[in-house]
Amino acid sequence: MSAITFYGASDDLLEVEGAFTEEFDAYGGVTVVVEAPSGESLWVRAVFDTDVPLRGIGQGWVLSVLHPDPVHGWQWPVTFGARPDGPEDPALIVECPEGTTVREWVQ
């Protein structure tokens, strides 16, 4: 298993680091597909939140995990942590099989 870390940068980028490294345009939010060579997958959604009344602490990133097949669930450990170079921002860490890729979900 390898770790892939997801976190927001600035107010418009989703950074992906670790076993797979990429940067995605996240202006207005972005959903990416994390897919293992076996076809097993999960989705990560990132959006920059400006809803001050909800959060009470100002602007920041919201990260969430979705599963395309909730009947089977996923087997990968998922944890929340802090952005590597910015502990004030959240990060999502996914332990996934070797060879896992990340691509933007396109409707």
C-alpha cells in the first residue's frame, strides 16, 4: 500500500502528493477519481469554502470522500490530517494499492 495526500492550495488548486503527484484546477470545486489497477475506486471532492457563518473561522478548504459503489464499500484506510506545509489546512490521506492513479471526474 502507498499513501496519497490531497489538500487545497491557494483558493483554486487541489494538490495530490505521494504515490501519485498531480495538481488539479479546483476553482468552484473539483471531484477526482482515485482508481487502483484492479478497478476499485473512490472519489475525493475538494471545494474552497467561503461560508463564514457555517465555519465561524473564515475561509478554507473542505475535503470529502465519496464512493461510486456504496454497496461494496472501500477497503483502503482514509485519514484526515494537516497539509504538509500548512498545518492550518486539512489534508486527506488515502492508503491505496501500488499503481493507483488520480484523474479528474468529468460528467
